[in-house]
Amino acid sequence: MNSKSVFKLALLHLIYLLMKVDNEIDFREVKYLERILQEEDISDELLTDFKAQLSKLNEQEIFNRGIKLIGLCTEGERIRIYSILYKNMAAAEGKFHESELRFLTNVVCFRALN
């Protein structure tokens, strides 16, 4: 797997979890996701493969894979992922849910410890 695919898969794993963490998937989050898919040039094929894998995993396994993939990214890619998650996804609804902030903090802290 090349480094661009690793970055994109790490991003997809964490976006998926962030969208679900507050138990509400808002239409604005979906719009931001569509924009991110386009901006990051995530192919339909990669997205389809990712969705197929989701059906075989529970949320903890998805989180663990996302963290593992982040570990394979460069420092610049990790910062970019965190920036996308924070700026685009968590703020999509116009407000931050406590669960979203907790999730983002957990991702950063968990990654820092491993």
C-alpha cells in the first residue's frame, strides 16, 4: 500500500467514527464528507473497498485500524488529518458536541502514546 493510500484510509476510518460519535449524522457532515472526498482525491474504488471492510469490523476495530494507519503516515499527513477532522467534520454542524471533542482528544492522545 502506498503512502497516499495509507493517508486516505486513515482519514476515512477517523471521519467515519467522528461522524457517528454524537449519534447524529447531520446533512452538513455529509456535505463536508463529500467535499473532503473530492479535495483529497479519494477514489470511488477506495471508498467502496473501505465500506466493504466496515461491515466486517466493530467500532473498536475501526478505531484501532485508524490509529495504526495514522502511525504509518508522515508527521505532515497526521497534522493534515487532525486538521481535517477538527476544522471540517467536527465544525460541520456549526457547533461542537462534547463527544466530538472527546473523540478528537482521544485520537491525538492515543496516537501520542503509541
